[in-house]
Amino acid sequence: MDMAQHLPAPGGRDRIRIDGEAGDIEAVLSAPRDRAARGALLVCHPHPLYGGTMDNKVVTTLAAAAHDAGMAALRFNFRGVGHSAGGHDEGRGEARDCVRVAQWLRDRLDGAPLALAGFSFGGYVALAAQAQIAPAALITVAPATRYFAGEWPQWPTCPWLCIHAKDDDVVPIEATQADLQAATPAPQWSVSEHGGHFFHGQLQAVRAPARACLEGLGTA
């Protein structure tokens, strides 16, 4: 399989539908502007019941970081969001959909690296799905770990970056650090002083470390 035949041309962006457990999953697959993609990043968005979509600015910033690192990016809407079928399933169905979307993307990568990322509720979904996906790297931005309620999945074994703002008043950093302190191996942390949960005026605090993490991936 030639990966170039299955990903958009440099600078391209395709709006697609992927067959999901509850019906169509709406997604956008985009490529870096100036070169052929050397892999891809799959990005999960924040809580759909609080306005989260694949067009959230932190999600699109993660996609931009992937492009900076020479990788394609696939963002998708959870169940019941935009044109994705179904309804909110408190993370369970969303995690299964994430696995399905990852497989769809991996089938088109011809062995190139597949990385996984998620913001807030999407960080929880990415953590819940990562053991089945086995990504080349995991990036969680202010992950809403409280949704695990003590029932943790297998810890990631791939390189794992956790990005957080100290002044996050939605997902307090102290709670995230407490929830992840037992992780083995431990995640790498990138902590910004300001920006709050949504990194208002501080999106570079997401983009720069995410780019560095993805640039460190080889071409499998």
C-alpha cells in the first residue's frame, strides 16, 4: 500500500465519514502544508455536552502541531456531535469509536507512526482507548481523569506527554497529578503558568511541546 494514495496531498484537507458502531463518524483528515505526511495524529475533542467538537481550538492546535512535525491529523466528532450518528455514551462508546477510527487510519498509513491525543474529556477517551490502539505516542491535554472513578485501564507504555496549565479551574492540575502519580512509566509533563483550561492566549503552550513530542517519532 502506498500511503500517499490514502492521505490528502500536502496542504489538503478531506471531510470524511467513517463507519462506526452507532453509525457514521464525521471526521476531518488534513495533511501538512509543505511535505508528504510521515505518519498521523488522531485527536479526541472535549466533552460534547459542554460544547466540545472537533473544531475546538485546542484540538485544532494539536492538529497544527502534527502538521508542524510533518504528520497528518485526523479529528473526529464524538457520537451525537455535528454529523456523527448516535448519542453521548459517557465515554464508553466514544472510546470504542476512537479504536475504530484509529484502525481506519492505521490501515492507510502503510506502517508509518500513528499517535493519539485528546483534550479534557477527549484526554480521558484517549487514555481509555490507548491500550487497544497501541499508539507510537500519546498526548493528553488537561485530561479529565475523574471519569475513570478509580477504574484505571492499562497504563500507556509508549512515550506519553501530559500538557497542563497551573491555573486550570475545570480540571485542576493537582487532581490530574494525583490521579497519574501511579502511572508506570510516568508521563512527561509540560506545565504552563497561565491559560486556564482552554489555554486562552496560551495555545503555543500546547503546540510547541506537542510538536516536539511528535518530531521525536521515527518512521516505523
